[in-house]
Amino acid sequence: MPESIFETPEKLLNMLTATQRVVLVASNPNIRRRHVKSAGITPDSVVFSFNKCRQLHKLPFDTHHCLIHRYGYKTENGVREEEVPGYPHKLRVRLFELFAKSSAAFVLGGEGDVGGEGVSRIPMINSLNLLKEYPFEALPERGGVSSGFYMIALLEELKRNLGLDFTIVLLGFTEGGGGRQWYGHAWDFERRMTAQLEGLEKIDVTSKKS
């Protein structure tokens, strides 16, 4: 059993234990409210949003939200000098947290300060089953697993090892669905591994007219 399971924040485990439906929302600008509705989000669901959480305004308040952020770096003359949390302090995120039924913020990976009161860290461990063959060596220095795929890998590991009973729904994780795809992630590998998983529900979002 990977050590990351033992380091998963207790409040995240409590939310996952109490739900039967986990919805991961991609940073896909073409997601519309009709797509959100088709995800079947209920007051007992757990909904994950990532990084800048640009789709929050399309999501219902009356459920449980997990906001997942990454670490970045301050640079000087092109050299990384300091690791800093990527937790967004944008007003729209703060307002959403105030009105949501419940929300919890997490910083994915990193070793420094998490950057906010009540923010927890989720360690990034490469020994998760879905990451064993991840092509890290083919990526640039700052490259690695995308936030969404890491959470898919972690959720699958938690389900299998802790006996949790929830369905994972992927909203907008669609090739060519829009938005910026950073060159530092192995997108083809991530899509291939995700397609092999059983029991996932996937809602494709390909364009504003879809």
C-alpha cells in the first residue's frame, strides 16, 4: 500500500467515506451548466476543482467542494529561487467558499508553507499504481503528473485499499476540449491510463456547441 494513503488529510478521507459520488471538474472553458447538470451532482457529492478553479461559478453551492491547488516557483533571472503555494486568493474563490455548503482547500505536493489557514497538503507520491509507468524522464524539469490525473490515481488507490464505495465522474476531461494544455504533462499517457479504468463515468465536452 503506497505511503501516500497514510498521509491523505483526514478531512478529505471523511468526505470520501461519506459520499457515493465524486465529480472531478476539468479546467475546460467549454463546460456549460447543462454539462454540470448531467454529472448528477447531489448534496452528498464531493466535487473537485483544480488550480485556478475557473469553473466554480457554474457549480452548485449545495454540495461538498474540494479545491486542489499546486505549488509554483518564484524565479529570478530565470532561476527558481523559492517554492510558493499556488493557492488562489482571488475574490471569486473566497466568495464561493463562503456560500458553498462545505469546502476544503488542499495544496498538492510541495514542502513549504501551504499558504492559508485551513489549507491542507496532499503529498504527491509516485508509487501509486497508475503512476508506476509515468514517463517522467521524457518531461521537462518542472514537468510531472497533472493535478487531475494525480487525483484520479489517488482516488482509485483509496477505493481499492480502504474499501470506499463511490463512483468517480470525470467532467470535461476531453481531448481537444479546449483550454491550455501545459507541455509539462504526459497527456497521451494520462488519457490512455484513464481509458483503461473500469467504473468511471465520463462526460465529454468538446466545444461550446457540444
